[in-house]
Amino acid sequence: MRARGVVALVLAGALGSVAAPPAAAGTSRAAAPAASAETQAVVDWNRTALATAAVSNGLHEGHNLALAQAAVFEAINSITRRYRPYRVRVRATGRESVVAAVASAAHAALTARYPEQQATLDQALERSLAQVPDGPAETGGVAVGRAAAAALLALRAGEHPDGPGIPTPEGGPGVWVPTPPSFGPPLEPGWGRTTPYLLGSGSQFRPPPPPKLTSGRYTRDFQESKAIGEATSTIRTPHQTRTARFWNATGAKLWNQPAQQLVLAQAHEPTRAARAFALLNLAAADAVIATWDAKFTYRQWRPVTAIRAAADDGNPATAPDPDWTPLLVTPPYPDYVSAASTVAGAAETVLAATFGPRPGLFSIASPGLPGVARSYRSFSAAAREDIDARVWSGIHWRTSDRTGRALGQRIGHYALTHALQPVGGNVARARR
């Protein structure tokens, strides 16, 4: 279903309509050095894409964001020819407006996936194109952007990301069942069979099974989550409680913020900036697919189920508490592995390679704790805090978090070594 080669497209298209989206929380445009209009357009349309995709559930949000960022990269790269294309190289002369190409690619990809938001996206497109002088450069840039988005949309037209459902299991020791308080059905159980953006399949790096219920590692996980993750825990500190709430948001909302800040702070040229957002979001989208593959392969139960039913787990070291309740509401899908931690592992790997492992101070703000931004000097420190947060919130076992982070790191490394590489001389340049 996925086309592996490069698609060369002949330009044809008309003017569309653009908008400078509001700055994402945790970013400070004023504090950054002056960016080129082209790089600023890349950042602004990442913000617009995030705002647009936020109406989706977390799986679709990251998935559609990856598509939009890939379209932006393909459009710019078709003009500048700095990197190997992701899937598409549109024919271009190199004289097209990069701002027009960025805006038109993002607009076309987002309106295709979110047609109900077309009016807002049209206004954003108008504002972007107002920065570009009328003439062939603008017209050509619009055509390049639209062609890049159309090609990627066509390549993924048959993906069916919702996938066929998987029956809810009957349960038993170690097996996931719907969790309180709503006891709702599993979210998108077939998502692990979605065609990845970069990986060959969701199972490509599938981790080994979770620990057995009678193992020492499971016992340690159980006792830790039971003690510190309970809603009324007396050993969880106020800082740990705030941290659990802070990281209670999708990876897309959290990990794009450092990229926004650092492409400006490090004065990336526009193709390099677009590549950073594309690699980050393609790897994150594949991390979610790989996570869902593991979750619905192993179907490990959540702490709230395990702790209440510990009398039946065959482990004499785990004591049941039928009234145990986690700090945060447990999401409606199995535990192993943690999606947040897998995305964090992919993000930290891509961001560290792109901006340096210690790129200087950056900040992240979270809708899980409105009005609060936290600052970090390394991506690994942020990822470790994300792992702790899942345990302190009572919704994950620590092994699920650590294994997820390692899985995400493998996916991030794969993205860095298999996609969007600098041109080395053997990528054919498409002629106009």
C-alpha cells in the first residue's frame, strides 16, 4: 500500500487562500533571534497544524500531524533539493516561494483531513500568502505545496487507520479488561495494523512480553504503583503529583514545543527546520502504531485492575486492595507498553540528533497543568520525567514505561538513519 519510490509531479495549480496561528504555549518568539520569513512560516504552520489536529483523539492527532509535516518537508525540499525526499519530489525550478509552498502544503493536507476547519485554515493561508509578492514565485510555490500534499494524501488514501476491531477479552489474571470509572471499550484496537510512515510494520521492533505475574520485576512494579500511584497516596510528594498532571497530554502537544523554539534559537534554514518537524512527527506517529501493536498483542492489565484483583494473580507478594483508585483516570487500552513513553523515546532521540543532546534551555507547557511551563536542558531529562509521571499517576507499570522508551528510541534511530537523509549525489533530480 505504501509507495516506496519517489513520485515526480508536474506542477499545476491555482492560488489558494493563510493564517499566522497563535504561538504555542511554552514558546517565546520574542526571546528568539530573528528568523527568516521562510523558517518562521515553517514554525507557524506547525503551530497551526497542532491547533487543527487537537480536535482528534490522540492517535489521529499525531497521525495527521505527521502527514502535514511530511507534506511541508516535501514541498520545501522539492525547491531546495537539500535532502532525499520522503516519498515525493515535485518538479520545481528552485525559484518558487518557500513561504507559499509551506503554507499551501500544510493547508492542503490539513483541509483534507479536517474539512470542518476549512474556513479557519483558509484565513491562515491568506495571511501567509499576503507576505509573498504577487507573481510567478508565489504561483509556483502554491503549486509545489499543493502537489506535494496531494501526492502524500494519495499514497495514504487506502490506509484505513481505524482498522478492524479486536474483540474485548474476557479477562483473567494479567489480562486487560475495561477499567473504571467508565469501563469503556478499547480505543482503536486495530491501530497497530495501520501502515506506518517509516517502519515496515507496527511489529518491526515489537518488544518481548511483559514480566510474568510471579516475577520479581512485576512484584516491584506492583508495589511501587500501588504505593505511589494511588489517588490518596501518602508517599507521593506535591511535586510528583504536579508532575503526573503536567505530563498528562499527548506527545504531539508536548514534544513539538522544543522543536519550535530550537529551530528559531539555532537559526535553522527552512529546509532543515521542515526536516526537524517531519522526522519528529513521522517517528512519533510510528511510535504510536508500534505501541498499539504491542498493547493488543500482549493485552497486559492495568494497575487499577491488577491491584484490585491481586488475590487471583498467583503471586503471594502482591496484596489486593479492592478499593484502590489511581491519581489519574486510566486510559481505555492495555498497559504494555506505554504510548507516552514510546513517543518520548522517539522524540528525545530525534530531537537530540537534530539540535544536540544539550541544546540549551527549552521549555514545555502542558494542557494537563494549565498555566505552567517547565524548563529543561536535555531531552533525556524530559523523557525520564515523563516516565516517572506515568507511574506517579497510577496508570502504568514502570516496566511498561521503560520498555516503551527503549522501543521509541529504536524507532527514532531508525527514522534518523533511514529517512530524509542529506543528498549524497544518487537521488535523481526531477526536471520541470
